[in-house]
Amino acid sequence: MFYMFGQPIMWVLMRLISVLFLLLLVACTTSGFYVWVNEDESHQNERRLLIDRLSCDAEAMKIPIPNPSCTVIRMHFPPCAFVIGGVCDASERTALQCDDSIIKTAKAAQEYRRASCMESRGWSSVWQDSKKK
């Protein structure tokens, strides 16, 4: 079996092909952003958009973002895993393990309320390619 970089050559080739595929995929994606547009021409101005966005942001912020639920976990290491200054440190280590799924859920709910508010005021979100001006 042939080896390159300490790994079998087929593994290295497959890894290289997958990296090249990902680079090609990223290069082919179009860049752009969403903009708010209003069908009513009388409302299609920056001032009206700013007023509606700020009102809808305030409405979305009524949904609170909770703190993550964290627990302290004890990490067990073999004796003398940490040698500090030539002295064996046999103390137990602890770490925080946090679940931030409730934060993601609350942020998604805020975004949904913001979008619903804008749509109720006649605005719709439209994708605009960054190459257009």
C-alpha cells in the first residue's frame, strides 16, 4: 500500500477531491441580500421603511432572549495529567456545558415576528443579487 503524509494515498486523494468540490461549490454560489419592497408606491420611500422597520424591531424585541441552561460537569483525568512547574496537579477540573437551543428558538421567533409585522404593513422581502445596481 502506498502512503502520503502518513495516510493511505487513496484517503489523501478522496480528501483532496472533497475539498476541491467544496471550493467549487462555494465559488458558484451567488451573493446577494434580501430587501424590503412595498407594492404601494406611496409607501416606497426610505423614511416609511425606516419607521416600519423600527416599529417591527420593537415588536420583535418583546420576545425575550433567555439565558442558556448550563450545568457544571466534572472532568476526570488520570493522576498527574497536569504537571505544573514540576509539581503534580491532581486537582479535579470542572467545565460548563451549556444548551443554547432555547436561545436559537427565541431568536427564530423574534425573526418570524419581525417578518410578519413587516408583511402586515405591506412590505415583502425580495432577494436582490449583489451584481445588480
